[in-house]
Amino acid sequence: MSSTLAGWLQALALVGALALCYRPLGDYIAHLLTSARHLRVERGLYKLAGVDGDADQRWPVYLRSVLAFSAVSVLFLYGLIRLQTHLLLSLGVPQMEPHQAWNTAISFVTNTNWQSYAGESAMGHLVQMAGLAVQNFVSAAVGIAIVAALIRGFTRNRTDRVGNFWVDLTRISLRLLLPLSVVFALVLVANGVVQNFHGFHDLTTVTGSTQSIPGGPVASQEVIKELGTNGGGFFNANSAHPFENPTGFTNWLEIFLLLVISFSLPRTFGKMVGDHRQGYAIVAVMGLFWVASAALITFFEHQHAGSALNAAGASMEGKEQRFGIAASSLFAASTTLTSTGAVNSMHDSYTPGGGGLTIFDMMLGEIAPGGTGSGLYGMLILAIVAVFVAGLMVGRTPEYLGKKLGGREMKFASLYILTTPTLVLIGTGVAIALPGERAGMLNSGAHGFSEVLYAFTSAANNNGSAFGGITVNTSWYDTALGLAMVLGRFLPMVFVLALAGSLARQQPVPATPGTLPTHKPLFVGLLSGVVLIVVGLTYFPALALGPIAEGLH
């Protein structure tokens, strides 16, 4: 079988598996977000925490709960990392510097999972399990909780309540993420992913030299790393490491895991608003961008100018032979279109077109399908903008799902859209302007600029993958990228929850002949155009200085 045919078959199998999960998983998520019944273990947790599970919160209270929980999580994880040399299963790793520990704590709490360290040599098993893996669960649950609050804003009328954060967090963690993680962790173990408490073992290689082989509870962290669109690897090589991703099947399964919840959430949206067609329209836009990105990256990586690349038949530098071009490109598109950030190849080694598309995917706002929860609420914000633009065209007050979109709602949507580009462009500009930080680039010229642009795009969009080649384990980069992660995660949440509260207070208006149908192909095309125009007008100058200039050269 040719590698091209194998690539097509695995992509088609992936589409089929996601389509099969769309309805049952989406409906199940909608059920757990709307059910009035609490499980016994959940009632026990609410009682222990002093939470009234039957009391809904106003959006400012919901927001304060999110921020308080995240702040405590950062402090706990920071302390755990700093004290790990004194804890069990530390494996004798040296103490992490304060600025790097702060960056790491921020990274995992914000669902970014940016790593300026090598996991196998900087983290003991206890921190990996009790610190990083736990945040992989709850940070993903926070994203789904936020989009649940936004959907309730569309479904509720004349109220200031958008749900209970503590109930949403608990249900999503216990009823959704944990069961799926247990099942698929066993599948990964059965297919060769490591799961043990071993430290380093010195082995003699076939050439007679000695090599230290690390072990650890890898499969249990690998599954939630993908399922929760987190991306932080147990090992420095991430999903290119054979202990994390040993075979072509595990590679396919990991791509499926990082997409399945985000692609199913539009069904949850349609179910909760009472119109499944709305979910189909949203998932259609997501699917179009995902297919286009995967196809284009694969195309660019098969362009092989130069004698070495001609001999290889493709741009194989930085890619695993066991995966090849198709599986590497599919993984790259999927991980940058979500907020996962896991990698099975080195994006810094991609062609200018392929590497530029991984940056562009993140610049889209990671909405196709995006992170768990964050992808859907980002797409719904852009849907509101698309409806507003359509309303301006016909000269009437726009409305979406029976809710009028006035000045207040559009201000929140506009602030959401402007936040991430501001962080990316200012951060990149400052880094390039500082000679000391500019010296951290491995490459000069357009490619070096792309390394810095990728880093701040990844941090501000809470992706976590790295272009590579740039030295980021410095006080300045740890601080600057940490701030980009914090502001890129929580400022948009402020605007989303404020928008949810504003929509929930409204009285729904009936549809009229002038109401824009938001479930038809016309709206799918309009929304796709808005996404491209917003990103293009915002980021084109930066892309022109980086991957576009490199490609033209």
C-alpha cells in the first residue's frame, strides 16, 4: 500500500469515527449539563466543599468561581513543583527555578501545557500524576463549563443565572473525562504505551554504548493530554516518543481523542437550544477548516525542492519514519486547530507553507474544532459577529437564536476577538525588539521571526506547541509567555460569561421573514468568510514577515 493511499484511508477512518461519536457523545454531554439529578459521590463532594448543588449563579459569581479555582490551582501546582525534590517518586530530579515553575503552573492550569523543560528529566512521577495530570482534567472541564454557561445564555429568558460552576466542573470531570480516560488508557497500554512507576534503567545498546531508558505512568497522562486538548508530554519528544505513541494505530487514536469532544460539542449546542440544525451548521464550518488545513499541510510537506528532499520523496526532516508525511501532517493540523499542542513531529522543520499553516491554524482562534469548550464558544462569538454583519447589510437589528444583538453584546464579542491578537502581536514585537531575546532564536531572518511569532501565538491561544529552535527557558520568556497564557485564557472567559449574562436577561423575540436563517449553507459560507477576514486582516502583516517571506525566498 502506498503512503498516499494509507494517508487517505486513515483520514477517512477518522472522519467516520468522529461522525459515529457526534450524536451519542454530544447528546450525553447535553444530558449531564442539564440533568437535575446529582450522583451520590457528587453530593458528597458538594457537602464537603460547602456548595449548594441546586443553586444557580449569576455570571459575575460564576466568573469569580472560575478565577478563584484557577488561582488556587496555580498556587498548589507551583508549590508541588518547587517542593518535588522532597516528595515521593521524585526520581532525584533537581529543583526547578522559580520563573520556570511559575510558567509551568500557569501553563497547565490554563490548558496551554507549554513546556520549557524536558519532562523525563525535570518532573518526578508524583508531580506528573498529582499535579500535571490532575490539571489536565480540570482545565479541560473549565473550558466545557464556560461554553455551557454561554449556551444557557441563549436558552434562558429574563434571568441573571447561567448555571453553577462547581456542579459543571464536577459533572464534566467525573461523568465525562474520567470514564473515557480509563477506557482509552487501557487501549493505549494494550498497544504499547508505557504505564509503570519505574525510574531510569541503564541498558546496553546494539553498538555497545549505555543508554538510560525512562519509565513512568505515561498512558494515564497521555490519554487525558489528548482527550482534554492539553498537549503536555510526559517526555520531551512528546507524541513523537515511542513510549507515548509507539505505532500508527496509537497515532490515529490520539488524533481521534484530541478531536472527539470538540467535534461533538456542536451537537450539545443544538440539543440544548432545541434545534439540531444549529449544531450541524457550526460543525460544518469546523469540518471545512479542519479538512482544508490537513490537506494543505500534507500538500506542502510533499513539496521537496533540493537533492536531499528529492531523495526522501518528501520533506521528512523532523518527522518519524513510522508515521510518515500523511500522519504527521494530519496530527499537526489537528493539534494546532485545537488547543492541544501535542506534536508527533517538529513543526520547525516543516516547509514554509506547512509551518505557516500551523501558525495560521492557531491564529484562527483554534475554533476548528478548537479546545474542549473553548473552540465552541470561540466559534459562537464569531457566529454572533457574522449575524451582526448580515444585519448591517439589510438594515435591521440582528438576532441570533431569538436573542437581539445590540451594542452591549457586540462590545463583548469585539473585546473577545481583539484580546488574543493584541497579546500575540505585542509580545512578538517586544521580543523581536529586545536584542537579548532576539539572540535566543536559532535561525535568523524570516524563519527566526516565525519561531517567535509561533511561541506567542501558541501561548496566547493556549495551544502549547512550539515551533522549536528558540530558547525560551529564560526569566524573560517564562514571564512574558506566562502572562500571555493567563490573559489569553481568562480575559476571553470574562467577555464570554458577560455575554452569557446579557443574553440570559433578554426576552426572546419571535422569528420573522427578515430573520437570518443560521442553519443553512448561506450562513455556513458567511461564517467561514468572517473567520477568514477577521484573521486575515489582523495577522497578515505578521505572516508576511515570517512564513510567507520565507516561502517566497
